[in-house]
Amino acid sequence: ARALQRQTSDEAGHFYSEGLRFTQLATRSKKPEFYLQARQSFARSWASNPLHAQALLERARLCAGWGAHDVAVRCAEQAVLCDPYLREGYEFLGLLFARDLPAERDAKTHRPENVLDAKRGKGEFDRAIKVSGEGKDAEGYYGRALALVKLAGDATSGPELEQAKKDLEQAILQIPNDFSEAEPTQINQAMAYLREYAK
């Protein structure tokens, strides 16, 4: 299945590449026409290859960035159905439910359908950690800590906060000693782990 997903010479690979290109254009220009073209390209990629979980995940990320939260949730859920070992899919869902979704629905439109749900977010991070192997998923541990802090509410102590501390410690253990060859995203992630732990 994963071999099929990564083919770049077929129609699905072409539309996937186009989706990434339009996503970059949409991010830089903030023009909705590029967003729509990226969204359509990822949809066509998945239609050409129903096993292309990464196309669904990228469409989910794109939609979340432009405020289409319900579409983002549906695409990410479909992505992990296509590939139950897609760690990034569970992490993305975890962040949506633990941090990024609106806190409540609009009183008039009753949207979005999905709102913040720290318990659901924790469950998604549990799955991410499980599929990646215990002790290996820094982002999963970091995200689960965020969800646990939300579940703890205003408490200053308790089992949720104790587990959150352990999760952050596990994430910090995976910070590389040498950042000379690290990607900017890795550096930013490491800083986020340390900031959250300092709280």
C-alpha cells in the first residue's frame, strides 16, 4: 500500500505534487484561488489512488489552515483509515481536538460540527505513540501532554498533570544534542517541548 502511495509517475502522484505546489502558493500569497486548486488537486490524487493516505492528510492540513475544520477532520479520519500506521495522521487529529478546533459551535450556524475535545485528542495521541513504538514519537508525547493539561483544567496537581510531565520529559529526551544539521521544524519543536515543560 505504501509503495503505491509514493509513486510519483502516475496520475495520483502528479495531482499530489500539484497539490503541494498550490499549497505553497496559497501559503505565500493568501489567495483563495490557490487554496481551492490545492484542495482539488489533493482530492483528485486520492480519487486516482484510494490508498493515497498522504494526499488526504495534506488536504486535511490545508483545510485546517483555511478554517475548513470539519473537512479537515473528515480527511484526516479517512487518511488513518487508509493507512492505520500513519502516525502523522493521528498526531494531526490529536492537535485538532486538543488545541486547534474552535471551543464551541456558532449559535446560528451550529458549525463547526467538531469542536475542542481534549479526551478525543488524547486518544489520538495514544494511537500515534502506539503505532510509532513506545518512546519514539516526540510529537505524540508532546501533544498528549497538551491534551492532559486541558483535561486537568484548573487543577494544580493530579494524575493528568503528572502524566503530562512524564510525557514532556519523554519528548525532551528526543531533542538532538547537535542542531547543526537539524531542520528548522525540529528546532521549533524542541523549543515548544521546553517551553511547555517550563510551565
